[in-house]
Amino acid sequence: MDCNKTGVLESGAFELIGCSPKMQKVFDLIPLLARTDASVLITGETGTGKDKIAEIIHKKSARARFPFIKINCGALPAGLLESELFGHVQGAFTGATRNKRGMFELAHHGTLFLTEIGDMPLPLQVKLLSVLDDREFVPVGGEQKVKVDVRIIAATHRPLREQIQNNTFREDLFYRLHVLHLHLPPLRERGEDIRALLDHFLYKFAKALGKQLVGFTPEATQALVDYHYPGNIRELSNIVEYVVNICKKKKIEKDILPPYIFEMPQGKERPELSGEGREKTVDAAPAVLGEDERVAKSWNEIERQMIVDTLKKFGGNRTHSARELGWGRMKLYRKMKAYGLM
Ligand SMILES: Nc1ncnc2c1ncn2[C@@H]1O[C@H](COP(=O)(O)OP(=O)(O)O)[C@@H](O)[C@H]1O
Ligand SMILES: [Mg+2]
């Protein structure tokens, strides 16, 4: 079950863990995706590594010396997203006091990573499609066309084909982006990777916190291997960060693991938790576990602590914190309010 060295793909500062056959296939595709300039669509549940893989593809490509710009299409209202992407000219709208370059221009010669592309409003999908075709666009409120040389990587946790069926995603844009497609399997389909990921994150967080931890007890390891991680690698990382934080011994023992990992049905997906990964799980967990208040409470404590730690890490910056947590700013705001953090 353990990963050996071949399960690690190293690329400069990046380290990708995965000895499972499914991840090995992904690793094999990365150099190919890096070698071309075609658009890539990365799909997979929240927390499966879409952002990380996008960045690695860029870093291994001929564009590596130029910027990698990431924008979350689900985190901003349509008007703001348009001006973030394409820039605006002075006077384009109230508050546009000067010309502002958009992400497309900032990513010139580099890669623009459009995450949560499934959340992009339809009118912007039209504009994006025309940029992909013509490699030029007009900033909001402007007249002059701007030419750009940008490679697009898009990602989504949504089933885009279903969105095409219900007319929330344009079919032509889908095929334009889908030229190269990479699917990241959920962690529960690559259980072989769990042990290596646990060690990887234990090392990372223990080092960051200056703690002398030597590992997990066999019972703790077993419990963590048995858990089904609806929030995928991000959830695993959060759990390890949490236990490293609170651990007072040399080894991480089973009794300090978050209780909810024992309460969830093992090996069996709860229908209401499937598909959308952690985004949904975080919201659903306390309600699902409503009968057992102790569990719900401990989940809330973990989540609250996670928010506090992230805010601390980014000096209170909510935009950066939300990004780190994989949430939109509004979601972070709501959670902070709910936990009395503002
Ligand atoms: N194969 C991997 N090996 C090690 N860490 C990973 C791997 N895939 C993802 N991660 C880490 O897991 C977390 C979630 O990954 P991310 O790319 O943000 O997922 P997504 O964009 O699919 O929600 C990040 O901290 C990322 O660095
Ligand atoms: Mg992401």
C-alpha cells in the first residue's frame, strides 16, 4: 500500500504525491500537456489538486518565465469578473477612476488559469470564446482592441455536460476548452495514496510549526486510511494540520483525530455529500450529524480553527484566506459571521 519514491513527482518547489495507477496516469500526461499550447480543461471534485496541477503544467511549459495568473470565476459578480478579466478604461463605470489592466493582459506570454469556469456567467462565456478565437478583446468601456498571447487552463468541479443540457454552459466554449482534458480522480478512488499524503503533510506542518513529530500510531493511520475524504486532499491536509497543531506527544494518536471521521459511514457515500466535495461537506456536516451534537460541535470547532489559522497566516487578508480555503469571499464572510469572528 505504501508509496515509494516513484510515487512522487518533483518539479522544483512542487511535490505531487501519488503512487496509485490513476495518479501515475495523470503524471504521465503532465509533460504532454506542458509541451503544447492548447487549452486544457481540468475536472475533478473540490480538493483533488486542480489548482496545483494547473500551476505545474505552467511551470513545466515554455511559458514558465512568464506569469501564471489565476482567477476564480465563481468568486466575483459578473460585472466585476469582466473588468478583472479584461480590464477597464477610466470612466467605464462609477469608481473606474483610471485605466486598469485585466488578467488577460497581466498573463501576456504566460498562462491564465480560470478556476470554477462552470460558474462563469453566460455573457462572459461569449466574450471568452471570442478571445480564444481571435486572441484579442476590448476592455470594459474601451474602444481599442488589445492583443494577447495567453494560454488558457480552465478547471471546474461541476459536470459541464449537464450544465450544457440546462443551458448554463455554452457548448461551443466547452469544446473549445475541452481540447485537452485531464480528470483528477477523487481520493477515495486512490486509497493507495493516503499514507504517503499523510506523511507528506505531517512533515510539512510539523516543520512549519517546529514540532518534533515522528508519525502516526498504527491505529491512527488505520482510521485515517479508512476514512473516505469527501473533501479530498484539501480535507486530508486540513485534518493533518489540525492534529499536528494540537498534538502534545511524539506520535499522533487516534484519540486526537477529529471525531467526525469515525462517525461517517465508511466506504459508502452519503448521497447528499457526493459529487461536490468539501464545499458541500463543510456546509452539510453539522446538519447531517445533527443528532449527535458532540460531533457537530467538534466539526464546527475544527472549521472555526481552520478559519482563524488561515486568517492569521495571511495577516487577516480575507481574499487570500478565502482562496487558500478554496472558498469564495462571500462564503468566508458568512462563515466568519457564523463563528463570531467579525
Ligand atoms: N498530488 C498531490 N500531492 C500533494 N499535495 C497535493 C496534491 N494534490 C493537491 N494537493 C494539495 O491539496 C490541496 C488542495 O489542492 P487544490 O489544487 O487547491 O485542489 P482543487 O483546486 O481541486 O480544489 C492543496 O493544498 C494542494 O497543494
Ligand atoms: Mg481549486
